[in-house]
Amino acid sequence: MVDRSVARRLAHALRNELWFSASDELLGRLADRGGLSVGLNPPEEIEDEELAEVVWRALRAIGLADRE
């Protein structure tokens, strides 16, 4: 089970990354996929390096991923 405070911190970090660093194209792709919840779990044939980088930075921001 996920700790709610960790989930909340991740949601805020992800929102910040999307707000301040995501391109208009990424935001458009997420909207075309049906929103962020669908965008975070795209079909395997869809690869989105920019989305992966945004999520990775959000995870690093809250200490759930190693900094590189």
C-alpha cells in the first residue's frame, strides 16, 4: 500500500514538473491520451521520452529515485 503523504508529495512534484518544464507538445499528447492518469500508463507501443524524464525528475525531487 502506498503511503498517502508520499503519493501527495509525488503528485505535487509531478504537477510542478509538468507546469514548469513540460513542453506544449507533451501536454497535448497527454490530453490526446485522455489525461495524465492514462498518460502515465500508455500502451507499450507508445514511448514518450519527455514524459519519462518529467516523471523521473518528480521522483528525484521527493527522494524516491537516485540523483544522477
